[in-house]
Amino acid sequence: MKKNLLLKFISITIAILFAVLFVAKFGGEAILRLYISSGVGTCKKIPVLCMAPDKEIIGLGVNKEYLAQLVPYEFPKMTVSIPNDFTAIQERVKKFYYSKSNRPQEGNIIYLLYEEPDFFINLFPQLKKQRVNDDFEFIKRTMFAKSGEVKNLTDVFFVIMKGIFIPDLGELSKVKMAQFEIADKRGFINYNLAASGNYFDCNVIDSKANFFKIYIKDKTAGLDLEKVLTIISTVRKTK
């Protein structure tokens, strides 16, 4: 998908923020929270808006035996190794990430997204005034945003981004959120392990500040966190 569709999401976010700015001028924290509930959604409807990473994944490294079973794929600007029973697709964020009716219903699929260093910070340079100076901090603030803790416009912004940024993960009340670090990469994993299939939303920053988003729909429930981290370890930016 072309980059302008991702920017369309950003434009919608900016439009919402202008409306929030008007609300904030004439109301306080309670009004801002009410605005989010009515405009973005409630925690009952979208539980991840009240969730945050509650653990850091440690003790899990690259599973070398599993790594040897993976198949390397090369795409424009990036490479990754994945299981041979998965279809890999590199494209920009699509609406069907968030709409069950529009996304494929069969098979194991891995969707890939790559952005150059400082992509988000360059889109929103004003965030530097709020001490958000790189894309890792941008993703961190997004993942830790909670609608019930909104106190200012910056908080509102990141709650809105969270609603846009996290894809369909099945039954949202069962989603877990965690921070990880493996090899030269760090980031956040949002996941749901269920008998009907596993979902993994991986937001990855490498040592050179490249950003990768890896969304996995594992219908056969064959992956676990160790295997997903092993897959993450293989992602690279190509020259």
C-alpha cells in the first residue's frame, strides 16, 4: 500500500486533535476523557485503551534450532525470515488490520511495515517539546497511553494513536502487552494466545533507529513468544 494511505490515518488524527484542542480550551481533564470515550471508544469497547505493557520479556533469546527452519524473504528495503507455512506481505498499514470483515479469513499471514529512522518524529516535530525525541519514545508513549489517565492534549494524542496503531488482535480483553529486547532490537509486543489462533503485533526499533511493524495472524496457533522473538531477530533493512 502506498505511503499516502498511512498519511491519511495521520491526517484523521490531526483533525481529531484540532477538535480536542477546542474541547480542552473550554474544559478540563473530565471533558477530555469524555471526548475520548465518545470519539475514540471506551475501555469496555476497546480494552487496550486501558492496558499498558505490564512486563518485560527477559530470558528468551534466539532459538537457533527454530531459526534454522525459517525461510528468508527479501522485500523492498527489508528482509525477514519466517516459517514456510506463512504468507509474507509487505505493505503500508491497511484498514483491514482493524476490521474483521475486510481482512483475509484463512491461512497464516505475516504483514510487514518498514519506516526510515525518525519517521514519526518528523511527522510530529512538535512532540519534541514534550520530550519525545525519537521513534522509540514515540512508540513507548503510544503503548503506555491510557484513556483513564488523560490530563492534557499530549495524552489525548497518544491515546488516539494507540487506537489507530494496534491492529485486530482477536478478543481484546485477553490481549497481553509486553516490552522486549533481543539482539540489536527492542520494542513492544501486543499478543493474544488462543485456541482459535494467535495474534502478535510487534513494534520494533533496531540499533540504527529503523522501525519495523510485524503483524502476525497465526491461525494454526503454532507460534509462541520465543518463536516470534526469533522471527523478529531476523528482520533487517536492506541497502
